[in-house]
Amino acid sequence: MAKKEDHIALFIDCDNISHRSIEGIINELSKYGIVNIRQAYGNWTKDNLKNWEDKLLEFAIKPIQQFDYSKNKNATDILMTIDAIDLLHTKDIDAFAFATSDSDFTPVVMRVQAEGIKVFGFGEKKTPKPFMAACSQFIFTEKLMSNYTDQNNEDVDVRQAPVRKSGKEMRQDTWLVNLLRTAVEQTMDEDGWANLASIGQYINNSSSFSPINYGYKKLSNLIDEIDLFDIYVDEDSKMMSIRDKRFGN
């Protein structure tokens, strides 16, 4: 079972994150602890942030005003970075979360990680890879979207039909296959069996992987679908172990 974090600080770059994803972001973070600091940054005098107003009230998010002091300069990024570093040194925070698709936050994420503090990242699929890789775990906001209005003015809940990768598609993902096989190799016993909890911990320590990005809520479901491993579940403890199917060949 995942370790529960006590206090999580969430920083939201409203210029680069849809308001439709905030419920999913907070629900995901709540698996790990209490999101007791919630701050949303942007120039609230602009019309493009109007959709955020109801979400700020609904989820008790503190809006942080940042005017555009000059053209082509994102003052919001600078203020978010300053506030995050201040919080790093003044508050007892167990984990940070950054909701943004902007790679400019990569240095601050790496700085927080250097203190041994976990960083959760949330952003669109267009998010540059350096930012995704810097996070302890990164989740695409498209997988967390709540209701939106379609062309017929009807509410559609995109979470009802998540895009789930098939086993064949995942087996063609070289990065994913190598990640899973390496995790098994690094945690297996002399017979080739590795405990799922140990595998998950190794993956969390070595990458920003999340099964949610492939359409699966749990790592166990993804491993079952990818069909690269033998699976054994102990009847008494209900603990799952897996072994690379190549091990016996």
C-alpha cells in the first residue's frame, strides 16, 4: 500500500492547465495525503481565467494575482517558483505538486527533489519531457478531466471512457517494457519472482511512471494486461508476485 503523505502543497499554473482537470488532480493527490495548501496563479483580470472562478470556491483554492508586467514575459512562472522555494524552507511539507504544462518549472522541481521531497506533476500530453522526467510521478491531465460541454451543449464526462492501452500497444512501448522488466530484475529472488509492492517502489524511485497514463488505475491491472509476466497471488496474504516469462525459457 502506498505511503500516506501528511501534507501536500499544490501549485497550479492556470495559464497552462484546464479548470476541468482540477477535481481529478485533487482526487489523485488525496490518495497520498492532505492537500492542505492549494494555490492557483494567474492574472485574474483576464477573461481567459473566468472558468476557474467557480473551481477556486468549490475546491478551496487560494487565487494568487500576478499582473503581466511586460509582454512576452511570464511573471506567473517566476512568482510560483519563488513561493515554492519559500515554502520549501519555511513549512514542513511532505510532498509538492505542480499542475502545469510548462517546462520552465523543471529547475524548481529538481530543487525540491534534491531535498528528498516527492514531487507530483500534472500536465497535458504536450508537456515537454524534461519536466515530466523531473517529477517523482507525472500524470496527464487528459486522464483526469471532468465534465465539459460538447457542440450540442450537452455535458460529457470524459472520465467515463478513458483511453486504455491494449496489451499489444503496451508491448510495443519499448520504454515501458524496459521499465517493467528492469524493475522485476532488480527486485526478484533467485527463482525470478518479484513482489509487486517492491516493483512499484522501485518504479516510483526510478521514474515518473503512472499506470493512469495508460488507462489503468493500478499497476497490477496493467501488468496483467501487458502479458509479459507470470503472475502468482498468495492465497493467505493476497500478495502478488510476478516473473518475467522469459525467465523459464
